[in-house]
Amino acid sequence: MIKRDFKRFCVIISGPTGTGKTTICKKLIEKNNDFFYSISCTTRKKRENEIDGKDYYFITKEEFEKRIKEDKFLEYAKIYNEYYGTPKEPVFENLKNGKIVIMDIDYQGKMKVAEKLKDSVSIYILPPSIEELKRRIEKREKNFMERFKEALKEIDLWISYDYVVINDEIEKAVDEINKIIEAEKLKRERLILERIEK
Amino acid sequence: MIKRDFKRFCVIISGPTGTGKTTICKKLIEKNNDFFYSISCTTRKKRENEIDGKDYYFITKEEFEKRIKEDKFLEYAKIYNEYYGTPKEPVFENLKNGKIVIMDIDYQGKMKVAEKLKDSVSIYILPPSIEELKRRIEKREKNFMERFKEALKEIDLWISYDYVVINDEIEKAVDEINKIIEAEKLKRERLILERIEK
């Protein structure tokens, strides 16, 4: 028998605000029980529809800074005076247990994670159109114009990612990401081959 | 609108004799009309079940050598005193016409094509077991032991390919190759993005 296995890896998903990243990640996790969703820590206030320990781990600034000192983050950043970070331990724990780790993080975070975990896969999500992006941000962000301008600038970041997926229809985008992950599992670099002779 | 397209590419499929490469390629082509199968030229004798212009272009040694001089091959080699080669023109013609070009060629051919077409994708097909490989070669090859020893040596060539697929069930192998190609279409390097503003 030729037995095959593959080295587990992280999948980093980024994209401008309003491209539907979060929904995409939720759907990915629902459909695959060999995926683990990396939940970030943040010091920003919990929004009404968010659940602590599901959307984020909401912690205090003191606690966050303590964890920084203890080297507990794979990456972290301060954005609009609030901290955001990826806890290190669950990532390595789940890779070890055979999971593929999905991360919904921004460009800065991606750069740091890709530097540390060179075999990670990065996917950039783009909106189907600028008009659609505008509509989506308008619907949910308070300081709309500021966020929209930012999102416009962020579009060009696709150039730094391994793959680019356009979120025109959510199911199609999820399907494309699944195909990317399936193909990545078959990459020679990740392959562990064992010949078991009878 | 954000319009996307991708740069067309070649998919090189190799594997030891008896791994089912040819059947896999046939099924790939049947299912996808944006794939073009690159038919090789050879000077070896046509087997009974083979069709000229479908399995190979069967040509004379004189004709083959004339085409070598005219630089008509993307790659060619002499194996057991017979020539095998990939005609250059259909490959570039079909890439230009929006097709993905599928090539069933050996390791030597792969090295030459990958050198010339750096964005090509290479996939190595492995048998599910050594016993199965032996059975398959036994069924169809005359100088069985010689071919089997050769196939055994060829197994280790997977290390030079981008992806490795084990042909345990043919439909599963074809499905995996399709996923690889779908994912490759989404690679940033192949991406052609156009913003079309209203």
C-alpha cells in the first residue's frame, strides 16, 4: 500500500471591509469539520450581535498587554487604538491535531503569519464591484465614507496573496475556497508518503 | 464591475507505466471543453487499439527528424530507439484560444516543458500500491519484468512535481485533478483583473 497524508497548514483569508469575509469563514467552518476557525482576541467593545468566544475573545487592554509580554500571540496590531491579535496556542494545537486552521485577519496580520508559518496559504476576497462594496459598507458602518475610502485602497492588496476569490455569490466563493484548500492538500511539499509493503 | 480572467497554462501529467495516466487524461478531456489534449508525435508502431491523430500522430523517422530541424517540438526524446515529441504549434495556438492544455508526457519531457513554460502545472500520478502496479503492468506489457522494474524506479520521481495524486479510484483521481486546475485558475500570478467603472 502507498499511504498518503499531508502536513496541516493555515489558510489566511483577508479582504477589504464589506467583502463578506466573515460570512464566508462561517460557511467554510460549518461545512468542514476538519477546519478550525482561529478566534482573535480584541480589546474593542463587543457589538450587539457578537458573541464572546465565537466572534472574538473580548479582553481588557491590561490583559492584552500582559499576553503580548508573555508572547502569546502569533501576530497582533493596534488599529484605531484597539488591539487585535491571533492567539498562538490554539493554532499550533489544532494543526497538531490534524485540523486546517482558518484565519480571518488583515493584511498586516497576514504578513506576520506568513513570515512565521511559511507554508500557510493566503486568499484575498474581492467584492464583485465598487458599487456593491459601497452598498455593503453603507449598510453597516457608522463612519461610512472613511471606511469606504479605506476599503478602496485595500483592494490593491490582492497582489500580495496566493489566491484571489471574487465574492459575487457567496456559495460560489465558498466553493472556490474549498477547491483551493483541496488542491493545496495535494501539493508535493505537504505530502507525507509511506510505502507499506505486505 | 471587477472583471476577472486568467492566463491560460499547461498541465503536465506524468506517472509510472500502469498508473492509468492515459485513462485519466481521456476522462479529463471528456468532462471539460475548455481543456485541450496535446497529442504527441511518435515513430513507434501503432498498436491495434490506437488511433492515428487521437492517441498519437504516427510519423516516420525521416519526418520526425525533419521536424526536429525545423524546431517544431516543444520537447522530444528518443526512448528504446523511437522518437516521442510534443508538437509546439497546437500548444501555443490553444493557450491563445483560451484553452488549458493537458499533456501526458514523461519526466524528461516535463523537465523540458517546465523550463520553457515556467507557469505550467505538473501532476504526478501514483498507483495505490506496488502490488496493483505489478498487476496492471502484467496485464498489458510484453516485457513485463523490465517495465515493472522501471516503474518501481519511476515512483520516486513524484518529488519533482507540483502535485501528487494517487489513482486509487479513477473518478476520485480525475476529481482531484479538476480541483487542482480550478484552484490554479485562482492563483494570483495568473490573474488578470480589470476594474470596469460605470
